[in-house]
Amino acid sequence: MRSAPSSAAPSSAVLLLLVAACAGMDSELSAARDSWRGATYGEVLAAWGPPATSAPGAHTWNSEPLVHRSGGGAGGALFSADEARCERTLVIQEGRVVRVGDWKGRPESCKRFARPRT
């Protein structure tokens, strides 16, 4: 017995749009990561502060969610304005970023850590 073809399958146009959207996000994240190549360790420290962890030559920074209090008094509620974390690893030799390691987190959260333009 044959089953009827599913009408729930997305159209090829929808799939193409989803792929294009993901590719755009990846390129923005790649640009943010790559912006740190050649930066000095001092520039990274000025932008992100001290690393959360360090190993010989590699340093990792974590962004913690921003927590805000809404309402007044003791009844105010805590909520997170940025629930996503971004963990960033840079390989530094002779005081310069020589390789950008993994950036783990939502692209929307990680791409905000691009190197500031001077």
C-alpha cells in the first residue's frame, strides 16, 4: 500500500530563502570573528576585559546574560535582556591574535563582539 505524498513539505522557494538567511548570518559571524585577526592582546583586553580561562597561547572569553530588574521595591521581577551566551576563543602568540578559535553561541549574540573600528 502506498502512502499519499505529504503536503506539509516546504516548497523549494522557502528552503532556498532559509538557506540564504543562514548563509547571511554565517558570513556576518565570520566577519565578526575574523575582525580580530592581527589585533594585539591589549586591544582584546580593552574590548572584552580579562579572559575567563587561559591555556598556553589560547584565551577564552564568555559573555554572561544581562540581567535587569523591572518594577519597584521588593516585588520587582528579574528578567534577562540577552539570554544567549557567546564563548569566544582566540589564539595569541607574541602579543597578537594569530588564529580565531571557535565562537559558541547564537550568531545574533556573538556577532556583537566584532572588533571595534578605530
